[in-house]
Amino acid sequence: MKLSSVKESSLKVPYTEPNVTGVLVNRIAYLIDNLPKDRRIVVVCVGTDRSTGDSLGPLVGTSLSKYRSPFFDLYGTLEDPVHAMNLDDTLIHINKYVRKPFVIGIDACLGQAASVGCIQVGTGPVRPGAGVNKDLPPVGDIHITGIVNVGGFMEYFVLQNTRLHLVMRMSDIIAQSLFSAVARSVRSSISIAQPE
């Protein structure tokens, strides 16, 4: 496999990996490094605080909101979640008020038992609600997902009975990695633009 195809394929890394943050920062930075200057990064954290497993997105959003970063717009926190009932309106708002948005979609997902605890980063949108058979609009030019539990059977029950510790740890790692990658990418684009 060529290096370019390795870079284009989705990354899946366990949250317990010793250098998980560094691996995620490198991949996210790679995906956003060459964004045109006129595109604004918008982070959309999908999920609800009413379900442990589905709270990954709002937890990431709440962690990111503490940085008060000027480098991206943020939608979806524990206080003001983006979920099935307001996702359409949120996406309409973003497309109306943000010029050329580059959207990073963040959501929890279900997967195979061996993949629980893995964080995935890839190109293309996340598909919220797919694990529980909801037909919701896709979100993101790129996506970051956390596999919080096993899918395939009684998904609502599984999401309700997901360990909060796992979701909290994964959300901390995702938020820190995403903020670091965006900050690094913005700093490098500024230094490239500045004459020495």
C-alpha cells in the first residue's frame, strides 16, 4: 500500500494506545493542513446528554468550548446539544451564516466487540443515527468517531448502558487532539504566510 493511500484511509486507534493523542493530532492535521484560507473550520459534535453512550459528541464539544478558540466555530455541547431534533436546523444555520464551512463531524458509534474504545478519523461525513436506524443528514467533510459499545442488537439499550468512564476518556482525548491539530495547522499556515 502506498503512503498516500495509507493517509487517505480511515485511521482507527484504541484510546489506550500510549501515543494516541500524537497519532490523532498528526492525522487530523494532515486532513486540514491544506485548507484554503477562505474556508472556516466548523466542529459539529452530535449526540445527547440523555444517553451515556450517545454523550460522546456533547462531551467533546463541552471540552472544546473551554479553549474558547478563535480558530473554529463549535456546535454541540452538553448545555446546547446537536441531536436528532435540531440537526437539520443546525446544518442549515451553518450553511447560511458560515462562509465556505469545512465541517468536522464528531459522534459516537457502535461497532464490533474488538473495536470498542477505538477512535476513528476519516474523510467524508459521519452518519448520525445509523446505529439506531434513524435517517438523519450526514455531517462533515471529515469525521471523528468513538466506538463506545457493541452494535447489532438492542442498540438503544446498549447506548444507555455504556460505561461513562470510557466515554469521558475518549471525549477528553478527541477534544485535546482536535484542538492541538487545529492550533498547529493554523500556526503553520500563519508562519508560511509571514515573510521572514
